[in-house]
Amino acid sequence: MRRRFVLGIIWSVIAMILTALLIMGLVSRTSGDGDDWGEQHFGGEKMSGITKHEILDGDVGEIEVSLTSLAMELEKGDKAGVEVHYLGGAEKYADVKISGGKLLVNQFASMGFSGLRHPKIVVSVPKKKYDQLAAKLTSGQFKVNEVSAGTMNVEASSGAIDMDEIKADFMSVKTSSGRIKIDDCDTDTLSVRANSGAIKVTDVKCKKLSAETTSGSLKFEGKISQADVKASSGAISFEDEIPLTAASSFTASSGLVNLKLTPSAEYAFETSVTSGLVKNKLKSNRNGSVLIKASTTSGMIKIEDN
């Protein structure tokens, strides 16, 4: 009796291990190599999990996106029309159409539990400068790659926003809860906001930057002429490849303010720390035309040559 009990436990353990390995194998085939977008990510000649494919013809001046939970990728295509790939059965929940000169992406049904499938829409648009890109998302992932527009407004309640190789005259990206990641961006004005979540902007070129987060870190790298950065709880990291040319401010309620600036004889620094230290390795010109304010209630301010 005891021997049967022990053998029963052993076989149960083996069955659990085999089941776990089977599930891991299915997930790896579905999710790919660890990329947030999974193996279904559209790139080159390889795309798996396609359940519907279509090409839309018509003139497009504006792009409007309204999604509640579906993941989407918007990218530059190589065709004259708009190419749409529905993955993981995404056509059951959303559609893409052209109407009145607008490309409309709309989610009309809730996904619920989708199991091991990851429904997503990949939309490839012709290379051109669009008048506007407007996207409102409740949750999910939204990725934009190699798209140009006069105005870009992206807003999400929760979820990840990734933007790469972007050109816009004005660009605004907001999320209530989730991360914002922007790389290789060329814009006159960039505004980024996050109530809870990290903001990372790299290889950016902009004349005016405005950024704010209630809880989360802020990181900026690139060529920025003017900046207004605020963090209620979290660190600020700012690396500028060109001198600031207009009054700028960096404010943290609690956290490190780390500035790496290209030196300028016009800098006039004004720093304030309630509890912490200030280390400024750059010269301050009392009569300088560019006022740079850096303050933190609790933390450290570090200013040095980039």
C-alpha cells in the first residue's frame, strides 16, 4: 500500500513536469524570443499567427485609433495602399477602414480571455507626412514605427507605448498607468505625461520639451533646446548634446536630479535642495541669458559636463 502511494506521488510529479514543459513550449512558439510584441511582430518576411490580411485603397490624410484592449503596431509600409494584418483572431474584435480621408482603427468588441493567443493588428501605411495621428487606448500595447505627421496625440489609460523613428511638428504622449518609450524622434514640441510609470526618451531632437510624472523615473537623451521636467516621486536624468538656449527647469519632490549638459557661457544656475546635496561642476554666469533651475525636496542635484 505504501509503495503504491509513493509511486502515485512520483507519477503525479512527472505528469506535472511534462504538462509544464508542454505549456512552456506552446508559449515560446506564441510569444517568440521575449520581445514584448511576441513572435507575431511584423518584421521582414516573417509573420506568424495571421488570421486575416487585406489592402485598403484610398487617400489618407489623418489616422485615428480607438482601442480598449487590443495591441496594435503602426508602421511605414512599402505598398501604395494601407496593408492590414490581423493576428490571433484580432478581426473578431476590431476593424480598419478608410472613410472621408481618414484611416480609422476601431475596436468594437471586448476580447475577454484569449488563452495563449495574442490578438494584434499590424497596420502598414504609405510613406508620407500625415496631417494628424490621434490614438486613444484603454489598455494594451501600442507601437509606432517610422511614421511622420504634423500633429501626434497618443493617450492611454494603462499599457505600454513605444514610438521609434518619429517625425512630427507637435507631439503629445500621455498615460495614466504604464510606461512611455520614445527613440529617434524629431519634433518641434514634445509633451510627455505619466501619472504612474517610467518615461524614457532617447535620441530626440526637439526645440521644446515638457515632461511630468507623478510616480516614476524620467530619462532624456538627445538634442534639446529648452526643457521643463517635473517628477513628484522619481529620479530625473537629462543628457543634452547641445547647449540649452532658453530658460529650463528640472524639479523633483523626492529623488535625484542628474543633469549632463553641453557647457555654455550663458548658463545661470539656480539650485535648491531642502534635504540633500548639490554638486555643480559647470560654471554659472550671474548675467547669463539662459536661466537653469534645478530643485529637489529630498535628494541630490548633480550637474556636470556631458
